[in-house]
Amino acid sequence: MSLQPGALSALALEPAELSGAEPADLALLVYPSLHFYDGRGARLAVLNEIPDPVLKTMWGSFAELGIETAERLGVRLGDVVRVQTEAGSVELPAFPHQGVREGVVAVQAGQGHRPVDPDAPDPDRQARRQTIGVNAYPLIPGRLDAASGALAWYSARAEVSATGARALVARAQIGFDQENRGFARAMTLAAYQREEDPHAKADSGHGGGHGDGHGAEGEDVYGDKPLPAQGAASHLITKDYDPADDAHHDSPYRWGLNADLDTCVGCNACIVACAVENNSPIVGPEGARAGREMHWIRVERYVETAGVKVDVRHAPMMCQHCGAAPCESVCPVLATYHNVEGLNVMVSNRCIGTRFCSNNCPYKVRRFNHWAYDWAIEEPESFALNPDVMVRSKGVMEKCTMCVQRIAEGKDEAAREGRQVRDGDITPACAQTCPSQALTFGNLKHADSHVTHQRHDKRSYRILEHLYTRPGVNYQKAILRTDPHEA
Amino acid sequence: MAAATEPLPASPDAINDDILRVLEPPSKTYVLGVLFCGALVACGVSAFLYQVYWGFGVTGLNHPVMWGLYITTFVFWVGIAHAGTLISAILFLFRAKWRNAVNRGAEALTVFSVLTAALFPLLHLGRAWKFYFILPYPNQRGLWVNFKSPLLWDVFAIGTYTIISILFFIVGLIPDIGAARDRVRDWRRHLYRVLAMGWRGTSEQWRAHSRSVLHLSGLATPLVLSVHSVVSWDFATSVVPGWHTTIFAPYFVAGAIFSGIAMVITILIPVRQAFGLQAYLRDVHFDNMGKLILITSSIVGYAYGMEYFMAWYSANPYEQMSFWYRGFGHYWWATWTMIICNVIVPLPLWFKRMRVNLAFMWIVSIFINIGMWFERFVIIMTSLSHEYDPAAWGYYFPSWVEWTILVASVAFVLFLFLIFLRMFPVIAIQEVKELHYEEAH
């Protein structure tokens, strides 16, 4: 059964009547947060710490305003504003961005809990707990929607005024422009259909970050900006290589991941899964503001604009398990090295914390334990940790292991059955959680594995491949239904 | 010999008196100075222990800027440590006689700054208490080190340099310690007796001494070029835009000599005034050091320009963005401080009148010290905060812990230098005597 055109109009939906002081005031939009929904997830620190999919903010609520609206109000990012409706008012930092319609102030629901726990074992610890964000519900006047009888969420105008105070905003990503660097690439559907030879692009020497735009076929769509260095930078050439060579020749495996940008929706579920699986420490609001979040995977959000068209792309970024990893050669104590199965392994116990590996990682996926995060773990909380993964202490580096504990488990299982690991036996936490199955894990040495096929797909590319890092993580371009240049 | 404005002292005995007078019981100002520096060093040690206890969260370091003030200051002190060896070894081999009066002070500065520099890679370690992991020695834990890592090359480069510069310093001191042993009557004579190694001033001993100085000069000369080249490879062998460049080794060596000479001037001018050594540290010395500053300033100025030229000429967008950010990004103030202090401020030294104007020289040298510290700050911070991944760009500003340790490192060098002033002759007596002899005959 499908909804016929015109069926909705039969419901005679009237636009909501907004109450409020002045018609010039902004329409208030209180919307459920992706992380907390109506607030039921807000107790979980891990959910507070993953970045918002759109704002890339952590730990807090924000008054989202359109760029022009914010300019009219004289409000900049981080200015604390008072949002006042007839029902109530809250104060929270402003976050102007282009994802909000002008004339609207949007606030996520689900935050602002007062953490009261009468059974808390340690009163000091209880006192240290802070209210995170603000509760947006008091802003809603509480009328019922005539059609549905439910709470009318969208029913008030709000007066937004700057309080003069400033707030620090914890942001995981500042800019959404990928600077023509080809991190999140896309191709038009027409180009995808035109391109015939699936191996024409795969693993061939094209110009990495700026690369593919030499011909019309399979051309990357970067947006309407000119590509200044594209012709001149064509010497950023990638040498040919076979990722299977990056494992020991006796090893039957070279593990690899594939990230499909066409199916990735940027929901960040992979970050939660990774953090829970791998005992990633929670750094809290202060740590997040200082840029010290400990996630092993992040989802980079890039916005390309072509005229009025906005094209948002998400690229999951984790350790690329490079075959020629820049991090490995600079570690003086061999704390990070290449194992026989092509994994870039980090031995935190051996690490002395020179942090050169992080500096030399072009993908910036290594994470350093600035504090002794494990000190905060007390008795019942320790049961939440994954016993298969160690807890790292202060002063050492850590990073994505491709869930090496699961790989070990999968190999043990296969060994018990006297066979080799089959495709699909092992799934890292990120791939297991991904709701759109954008992440795939497998053996790049196996000619018929899913990841090998994906790597040879015509949408396939690797990030910063011209550095000759020989990444083990493959990306597939997003497909644009229309060419933004023509639309 | 260049013309000297002041005459040398009349007799060799007067030289002994003038120089060894510095060793006499100190004034109140001196004691206060030592105590002040010592207190600052204690602050630095406390800050370091605080950092060890709590972790690197107490610094300003974050993702992606993982190296900060410590590495900046490390490179800075390694650079300062170049002047002594340059003056003592290279200029000795080239028979540049003017160096005789300044070499002892420069060597002492070298030893103290290389010791200070060597502390920084250790206190910048996330787990400083595991520093011995980086030393290749047989151990039952089965640990070995990665000889591909430039950080390991550093261990050897700095280690070698420390050993050679200390040896050079001690060997050069032997005859003067002999002189001091015969003159000083307090507790220090026991120390001098040991350090003089039975020096009696026989012609046999003089011959052995001058030969050892010659040989050590030969050993130390390549180190002047190698140490800072290796330090520069900490950066140049990486893939980081702004670091990955072949100009780094000569650029760093020139910068090291530049900053080293500046620091020698910064320290020797007050010493000259305070201890009345005008007859020994003469215009010719400052004139010649001013010329060295001019040369090296021109080289670093050229390197700054060449880095920008290569960023443009390479057509490498990452490199171009990095250098745009260097000049006009968040750290523009550091970059322009560096350029003004290192390239613009030394320009008046093209005139001899300015080179022999000690007040001016002293001010210029302070600017160069600041500028060269900023050079390292700029190279490290601008490159790391604006690398390949636009989603992982960041900003770093040092915390009070890092500033404290930076100030303490300056205080530590001054502390050692002040103690050195009262313990050992700051001017090489026998070399000045040689000079005196040559001038007299």
C-alpha cells in the first residue's frame, strides 16, 4: 500500500499557529536529539561524548541559528543566548550554521538532566557531577496538536537575546570544507553508469588527494570551487601496489576495511560501538574542549556547495593500517609495528609517549592518553569494560586495532574447525554496529572476499594515497543522483 | 689581528690576576642571582613532577598538536649549544685568533645548553620514567630499539655531542685550573687538584695538551654540522607538510650557529662589564661575532624565503596551505616575530659602527634569541596544527606548566653559568697569554 498523492491534504493539516510575543521573533524548533532521543540516553557519558552528526559538538546543548539570523541578532558561535518563550526560558551557547532555516531557533531535546543519585557511594563524586546542556522542554507551551492530540512541539515563537557571556564549545571538527583534498569523494550516477571497466581506476596510479579529475569519466565532484592545483598537482602520483603484499607472504590474511560513502549516513554509531568495545576512556567536557577525545574512529562531515545545491558527505576515518605506515618508522622503541597480517599494531605497554607517531600520521587517527583515565574507574564500573581489551594508562598512545581481539577469536574458531577464516567470520565493532552496512571487514589477500571486490569497484579510492602509505582501508565514492554543476 | 681599541694588559702576571680575580669571594648580587636562578629551577622541577604525576593533560598539548613547547625548547637549546664548538673547534682549526678570549665562555655555554637540551626529550616523554626503553642495551625484557627512527638518531647525536663537548671543555680547562690551583686557597683547591690532573706546566705537558685540543677539535668539527642536521631530521624525515623538506639540515645548522653566537653575546657582554674584562673581550670579538651573525642571519632569511618559494613552486596544495597558514593563520604573530627578529633586526650589523656598539649588540642578541626560539615554535606548531586532514585541524597554546619549565630551563643554564664563573676561569688564560706574546713580539 502506498500513500497516494493528495492523501495528506485530506487530513486538512493546518500550519501550526505559533504563539509568541512578536511576529519578528524566531520560530522555536525543539527536536529530538539523535543521541539521546527524548533524553533517555542522556545518562550515558559515551553518548554525550560522541560528536553531534551535524554540529560535531560534544557535551552540551546549543541554540542553532541560521547564519543570517545570527548576524541580525549579533550573535557569534559560543555566545550564550537566552531563548525565551511564553512558557519558559533557557540560556545556552549559540551555534549558527547553514543547516538551519533563517528565522528559526532550533534546540535539541534530551539534555539538561540534574544528575541526582542519592545512592552515590562517594559524595565528592556526586558533587562534581555537572548538568550537561539544558532542558529544552520548558520552552514548549504544552498545547496539544489538534490533528493528533499529541504534544505540539512546534508551537511557539522564541525571543533570542545575547546575554553577553561566552561559553567554550567542544567541537570534534571545526571546518566542513575538505579543501579539495579528496577525503570524501563522490561521482555522479551518469558517470558511474558511463564507466565500463571496473579495474580502470582501482589501484591505478592516479593523483591521490586531487586526483581523479583528469577526465570526464568517473570524475570526482568536488563542488563548484575551481580546482586550482589539480593540473599542476598531477605529479602527486601514486605508485602501483598490491595491498596483499603488505602482509607476510606466509600469512593467508591481509586484513582490510571498506567504507562506503554512499551508504554512510554519518550517524556516529560506529564511534559508540568502538568506544564500548575497546574501552575508550571518556574524557569529559573539559577533555573534549581541549581536543583530547579518545575515539579511535571518527566520522568526518564535509559540505560541498555548488550553487544552491548542498552536498553533505560523511567519511568514517580510522587507522588506515597502512602497508608503509609513516607512524611505524618514527617510533624509537618499536611500540608500533607491522604485523604479519598487515595490521598496524600498537603495543601501548611498550610506548614511552614520544608522540611522533601521531605527528607523522597523515590521517591523524592516533590518540594519546593525556591523563590517567583509568584512575576514575571504580569497582562496579570496571565490570563495564571489555575483558578482551586492555585498559591504557596515562602517557601512552593508542589507536584502532581493527578489533584485533575479534580477529584472534575468529582465527581461534577457524583453527578449531581446521580451516582458514572465511569472509564474514570476523566483524569489527564498528562494522557490526553500522546500521547502513557502510563498513565491511575482510581479507585483502583473498581474491573473492567482499573487501577485495569492493576495492576493485569503480567507485573505489583511498585517502591520501599519493603519500604512498599503502592504506588498508578502502573508500567508495558516494553517488550523486544529479550533477551539482548542472543543477 | 684586527685593531684593538683597548690595549692588552702589560704583563702575563697581570693577565693571571685579572682573570683569576673573578674567582674571588662573590658579591651579594652574585649570591642573590644564583639563589634566584636556583629557585626558578626548583619551580621547573616541581612543574615537571606535577606533570609526571597527573599526566600530559596539564600541558596544552592536544590532538593534533602532539609536540609543543618542550620540543621547541629542546631544539632551541641544542642550537645554542653550537656556538661553543664552532668557536672553539672550527675557528681553532682555521686559526682565527680572535676566538681565544671568548672560547671558554662559549664552551661552557655549549656544555650547559646541551645538558639542558638533553633534558627536554626526556621530560617530553609521556612516560618519562620509562626513558631507558630508548637506549639500546641488552636486557632481559627482550626490548630493542628502532634504528629507523630519527628520535633514536637524536639519542646518539646528542649523546655524542654532549660527551665531546664536555671533554673539550675539560681538556681546555686543565692549564687554567692548574693556575687556579696555585692561587686559590679555599676548599676549591681540592677540586682543582683533581681536575688539574697533575698539571705542572712542563713543555711535555704543553705539547700533549695542544695536541689533544687539536685532535678534539678535529672530532668536534663534524659534530657542529651533524648534531643539528640530525635534529632537523626529526622533522624532515616526516610526512608533515612544512617539515618534509630537504633544506632543513643546512637551515637548522645555520640557525643553530646564529642563535648560539647570539647567546654568547647575550651572556658575555654582562660578564665583561661585571668583572671588568674589557681588556680581554674587545671590539674585535664583537665585530667578528657580529659578522658571523650577519652570515647566518642571511642564511636563515634565505631559508625562510626558500621555504615559501618551494611551497609555491612545488604546486603541492598541502604544502601551500601549510605555508599560507604559517604566515596568515592562527600563529601569524609567531611567524612575523620570527622574521622580524631574525632577519630585520640584525640588518644594522652590516655597519661596523653598530657591531662594536655593545649596547646595540646586546639588544640585537636578545632579539635573536627570541626570534630563534620562535622559529622552532613556528615550524612545529604551524605545521602540526594544519596538516593533511581538514577535519583534524587544531590549535595549541602552552599551559603554565610548559611555560614554567621553559623559564626554568633558562634559569638552569644561567645557574650553571654563574657557578661556572666563580669556579673556573671564564677566559682561557694560556690562550690570551699566547695572544699577548704574539702581539708583544
